[in-house]
Amino acid sequence: ASCSKGVFRLHCRYKHRECERTAFSFYCAVREQLPVWLLEEMRSMEVFCWDNGGPRAFLPSEALLYAIVHDHHDYARYLLNRYSVGALRAPSCSFCCCPGGGAPHLTVAVRYNRVEILSMMTEALKDGGGLWKRTDYLDGCAGCGHAADAGKTAVQLAVELSHPDCLLQLLIHGARPDGLEAALQRLVSCAPPERQQAQRCLDLLLLFLSEPPRLPWLRAEPQRWQAVLGSRVFSWLCGRAPSPLLLQALRCLAQSGSDRITSLPDFLQPRS
């Protein structure tokens, strides 16, 4: 019996290593931007990952993570068109040591600044057939406790990394515009080369805020924050005045689609 168990363990170890080898080959194939038909043939027939003591084929949601990391637009588009929101489900525990966590696709797209693929995903959520509430997914936190993005929403991560194009995609599709305090602190602490992007993130949050959050520390340093925000926006955030008329007009444009804002002439682009 002990001999049979030893043979079984060796067999499992061999199979596990074989799965690691084929999984890495699939990763490399996506990285090399191989054609979609070939990647799907590999995923369904040739490559396997190890899960719950045995080999299995990669799930569409796991393949989508590879497509996001390596910016493979055609493969991401195929997976989202073929499997819809099924491709956005949380990967299995073989991809994450914290089973039961949230799906990481949005935060991975934000971290790698994959604006076009993020747009595809938010469109898929809009037409997702009600498998889950869209806003719950957009506002969900990365579920893996050991990851750098643990506990952060995609919006919060976009603010932290100063990725305004990703932030705009999330906001126009209904993500909650939280992170204003982080955006303000980021703006005054970041290096000059990053300041323009940080400013854009702040401006976009302001566009989508229905009412300003309570930030009592703004009043503690009025001169500093008036210089950063301008007197009108500062007064609005402190609850002393309504939002500026230009901000209200831009908000109507922003909430009707990202192209309405990005196509504005430079002098009308959102700025505090």
C-alpha cells in the first residue's frame, strides 16, 4: 500500500510539473500576441493548470487575465464577446491563494493602464444579462489579501496610480467616484512629471460627485487649498457655495460618454 501511495505521489508530482510547463507555454503564447484561434485551441486542448489535485483547462476568466496583462486586444475582445460577463468571473483558487475573493480583472486593467480592454469590459458589464449587479462589480475590491491591490476598488487604484483614462471609463459606466481625499493628497505630493495626470484624476472625480464629501481639513489650510483648487471649487467642497456653472455643464457632458469630454477643445478640458 505504501508503495502504491509513493507511485501515486510521483505521478501527481510529474503531472503538476507538466501542468506548470504547459501553463507557462500558454502565458508565453498570449505574450507573443499569437492569433486568437491558436490561443483558444491551446486553451481548450493543449494546456492545463493544476487545481484541486488534478489538471484542468484554463477558464475564460483566467485567459482574460493573461490578455489584459499582455494587452492582447483581439483575444480580450473574443473572450468577452464569446463568454460575455462569464469571462469576468473570479478565477479559481489555482490562480489565487485566497479563494472566494473578488474578480481582479478591473484592477489588473487599471494597474497596467489597459484603457481599451477596460472599455471592452465595462461594455460587457453593461450588456451582461443581469448575472450580477453592474455597480457592485465596478465598486468591488480586489479580493486577494496578499496582493498589492487588496481592499482597493478600481477607482481608488486609478487615482493612486494617476491613470485618468481608466478612471473616466469606470466613472462613465457607473463606478462610485470615491477617492477624492486620496486624489487631493496625491496632487500635492506627486513629482512634477506626474502632476498633470494627477490633476486630471482629481477633475474627473469632481465631475462625477453629486455633492462634496465632508473634508474638514480643507478649512484648516484655506490658503493652501484655494491655491490648488481655485476659490470657487474650494468654496463648493467646503459647503459654502454651489458647484461652479462650468463644472455643472461639464458634468452633463461627462456622464453621457467619455468621447464628449475628450473631444472638447483644450481650453474647455476639465481643470480645477
